[in-house]
Amino acid sequence: MLLSLIGCTTKQAKSPNVILIFMDDMGYADVGFNGGTHVVTPRLDEMAKEGIVLTDFYVAQPVCSASRAALLTGCYPNRLGISGALGPHGKIGLNQDEITLAELCKTKGYATAIFGKWHLGHLDPFLPTKHGFDTFEGIPYSNDMWPMHPEAPKGTYPPLPYFVDDQQVGSNPDQRFFTGDFTQRTIDFIKEHKDEPFFVYLPHPMVHVPLFCSEEWDGRTGLGLYADVVGEVDEGVGRIVDTVDELGLAEDTLIIFTSDNGPWISYGDHAGQTGIFREAKGTTFEGGVRVPFVARWKGTIPEGFVSNEQIMTIDLFPTIADFIGADLPNHSIDGQSAVAVLEGRDGAKSPQDAYYFYYRKNDLEAIRWGDWKLHFPHSYRSMRENPVGSGGVPGKYDYSVKTGLALYNLKDDPSESINVVDENPEVMKQMESFAKGMRTDLGDRLTNSQQSGQRSAGIVED
């Protein structure tokens, strides 16, 4: 569960460049390699054939800022005092005492960059350049946090800032250029640093609403705007892969593609799909926290490999530390290295006993252990009985829906539809034991459990 991992990494024969592509609100079924037919993703499907697909890859929380905090620090976001989606009027952000993937890579001499959406604090102490990134270009929070928001009352959001490094250089940028420009900046950075190790983080603002694509991609797929936006992202991934190959870096570069949470399904035709999984973004059911994942590293990751082992974003931090031979922070983190799984070693298993799904301020809502998923009683939002929106205007969630204590066998019931809590007392006993340990560490607002292992977010006083 909680580990204090100090200098526990193993040296690898290679120290790869790392390219981490992180989508916003892309659903599990929004890629061809996971069975999506409402979109076309030939380059991602090709990447899947040349690398590994993780069928059971999870985010720590089904919402923007919390999910990104987990990815970049290897910690459950509530350990860091980060929850929800930070907005333009907030005063908090990622504490400067936390160590990000960029800072980890800097200890090994890597050049580092981020192009896209940050969302871990928009004030100066929290910007990417204060957290190990040599350069930043993009937006500090979600692309819908601007005056053109379809639901927010007038005056809710200020103009959307656009940054280069730590300076705002514009506002309300033309979002049609986001995907192409951030892809090109990534390619330029790779070329500029081809002779030294580099880490480039590409957190696309898409496919979060409002949706935008270039004029070239508008209507190109014939499947609607959402598919056009996904198609442009897919093409960009292909351009990045081609650049790596053309520079002769395929055997020296780890490329990862995944998403920050499930789709924002209230937006209907402007949202993605979860396939067979229940619910979506904003819930801890599978549709909210299980996301697409593919990784490629020629000569190290086996081609055409599929693993059903559970991995979470918190595990990428120690995994990359292992790959580049970096020591982990002196403070405790929650992730564990999944190198054995990514390398396709015989008998490789999930590095964790269980995964914990907190939501809201500090509610332990669910636990995944092997084939089992346990939900504790909690309320959640749903569109099951309500009509979804269209054309960029959302439908209305039902926030009154609740689940009682519910146990699901995901191997037999991946849609979380058959509650088998009464038939499995021994499983319940084990999962309650897991919960007790985590509540002692991180607390649980649902059971009034007090935490002992949380750290504070950074804050800027007025």
C-alpha cells in the first residue's frame, strides 16, 4: 500500500527518452485497439501492434487536476491535498516540495518540456517551470474555463490565458490550432534534443469540450466532430512516432499514450465512449477510471503484447525511475514499479495488492483487488435516465443516484451490474482489511476516518 521508496530502483541497460501523451476525457473505447468503431485511430492501432496494450489501466481519480497530480508524482492525489479540477480563481496548486516526473528526469540530466494543458495551479509558484520543466507552452487549466462556457453564468470565467514558460503571452487562443501546434512543438523539441536524453509531456487539451480541430480535419472522418478531433490527435501521434523513427531513436525512446479519465458523457455527440463499462468521468465506476493505454519502446517492450494486469498512473513514476536509473524521492509515494509488466516478463503481475479510488474531497469510494471491485455506499452522478446533450451543450446529470455496498467480479461482470457482496464473505473480509489500512493512512470522509499521511497542497495567500 504505502511505501517509502528511497533509492530502491534498479539500473537498466538503457536510459530511454520518454514521451508521455496524456489525453483529456478520452474514453476507454475511443481507440480502435480497444474496439472503438465510432472513431478512426490507425496510428494508435499501429502503435499497439508495435508495443503493449494494458487492458486494465487506471487513473487515480476521474477528474482533471487530481488525475494529473497522481500521474506526475506517483502519489494518490488526496495525499498531496489535490482534488477536483482547479479553477482560475483558486489559490492552491502542487506543492513545491513534491517531486514531479520532470524533476525526477532532471536528476539524470534530461531536457524536459510540456506542451498543452497543465492544471496543477495557474499562479506563478505552481507553473510547470517551477516543477522541473525547462519549457512550457499551453494553457494552465481546462479549455472550457473561459468566457464562452455554455453553462457558466456570464463573468464566471476570465479570458483563458496562454503561456510560454512562466509568462502569459495571450488570452482566449484559437483552439483549432491546439492539437497541431502542440504536436509540432513536441516534434521540434525532440529534434532539438535528439543528442541528449529528453522527457516531453504532451497533455492535449482535447478531447475535453469545447471540441476544436483544424480546418484540414473538420469533417474529414465523416463520423462527426468528435471523431475528427480524435483523428487529428491520432495523426499527431503518428507524426511523433515517425520523427522518433526517422532520427534513429526507436530503440532509445519510451512512448506512452493514455488519458486522464473517462469521457464527459453529458455532452452526448461531443463526448467519447466507454464501451461495456459503467458510467464515465466524475465517477469511480469503470467507465470513469479505466482508460486506454498503449506504450512502445522498440527492443524493450514486446510487440503486439496485451496485458490484463492492473496498473495505475501512480505506478508510472517509479516505473520511469527504474527505466532511467533515477532514485526515488525521500518522501513516501504510493506507486510501485511496473517494469516487469511493461517488458512482458513471464509471470509478471500487478505491482500492487490493491488500488484505491478516492473522489471528492477525501471519500474512499471503491477498491480494486484482482478480479474484484468493491464500492462503498456513496452518491454519484449519472445520465442513465436523462437525455444527453448535443452540439457542445450538455445534458443534465442526475446527482441523486446512490449505490449501496456492492461487490463485483470484473472478470465475469466487467459492466458492474451484478452485486455479489452476500455470496463472498471472505473476499469482503479481505477488502475491508485493505480499506481499514488505507483509511488509517489517508482517511475517509465517508466513514469520518482521520488521515495521518496527507501532505499539504501549495497555497498562495492574498
